[in-house]
Amino acid sequence: MNEKKRNFDQAAKTWDSNERRQGLADGVFCAIKDNVAIDKNMRALDFGCGTGLVSLKIQPLVREIVCADSSMGMLEVLQSKIRASDLDNISTLYLPEGELSVISGNYDLIFSSMTLHHINNLEELFLKFGELLAENGYLCLADLDSDDGLFHEDNSGVYHNGFDRSELISLLKKCGFKYLRDLTAVEIEKEIQSGIKRKFTIFLIICRK
Ligand SMILES: C[S@@+](CC[C@H](N)C(=O)[O-])C[C@H]1O[C@@H](n2cnc3c(N)ncnc32)[C@H](O)[C@@H]1O
């Protein structure tokens, strides 16, 4: 665990220029779309939306989407995309760290991509998701399988070196969720040292209340 704060505001400026991130977001989106019956009546929440790489793919499929993040810099990039495309069913929510009470309402689809490893207290977050999720709603969580701390070049702000899926599913059950399924959404090969590559996988866990 590395509690040094990560500067996502700074990273936001060039976030979208990274092809690996774009591919990862595509893979997570496809895994959600192929495994959850998304419909136009749904209200969705993207927790840790970043610049909206996944949110903007879900946006055309739902009635409304709220994109929450603790980085104003990330949200500003997303806001400029929303303005440029004149989208009227998507909004951003600034969520200072540790202030989950800022999120309110009822959501048919709550999803999060590559953000859980930045959250220290997952039990608190999952209990909050339980309050926010509609009775027939879906919770979709995508993040790294255990990565031995090798995925990120800079581990600041990383509280979890990926996850053991069964441990995460146990915690979700403890927080009141019914586990539906898990799958591998994305496989990435990445150079971790000069000339040494390693494969990383990103899971999608789908739950209901
Ligand atoms: C690795 S990025 C993923 C962004 C986006 N989901 C994507 O797939 O491109 C992690 C995001 O989580 C946000 N984040 C980190 N800690 C957070 C917290 N406690 N509450 C809300 N967002 C948080 C960061 O600001 C950042 O935008």
C-alpha cells in the first residue's frame, strides 16, 4: 500500500492519449454491455469516471448517467467533451475523497473501472453502493486481478495490488450483494522492466442486491 496521493489532476491532461487505457476502457465497456441488459430507462453512475472513457460509451445506451470522481482535473476534461458533443443526459459530480455522502439518488446501473485499487475502505464504498443501487439494478466492478504491484509504474495512491476475485466477492456478499458472475474483461501484456513483459488481467464482477 502506498498512501502518497496520486496527482490525477495533472495526469488528466494527457490521460486520453494513452492507447492502452483506451483499449482497456473499450474492453470493460464491451464486457458490461455483453453481460448486463442495459436499457434506455436506466439511470447509471460511474464511480471514478476519470475523463469518461467508459462513461461516454455507456451514455448513449441509458436515460441518464452521473459521473463521479475525486479529481477536478479529470472532470474538467470530461466536461469539455460533454460540451463539445452537446450531450444532455450526462453530468459530473465532484466527490472529495472520503465524502461518499455527496452521492445520492437511485441507480439502475453502478459501474466502476480501474478505481477500486485507489480506495482504502472498500467495505464503506460497497455499503454506499448498496444504498444507491435500485432493487433490480446491477453493480459492475472492473479492476486488476492480483498484480504484485507491478502494473503501475507509480504506485502512489494505490491501496491494493490488484484483487483476489474470491476475496472481493466475499466482501460484496458481506455488504449485502448477490453475486451473479465474474469474467476476464481485458488481458494486457505490458513491459514491466526493460525487455521483460508480463500479462495482466482485468476482471468484471457483476452483482445485484
Ligand atoms: C485509473 S483512473 C480510471 C479512470 C476511468 N474509470 C477509466 O477507466 O479511464 C482512477 C480514477 O479514480 C479516481 N479516484 C481515485 N480515488 C477516488 C475516490 N476516493 N473517489 C472517487 N474517485 C477516485 C481518480 O481521480 C481517477 O480518475
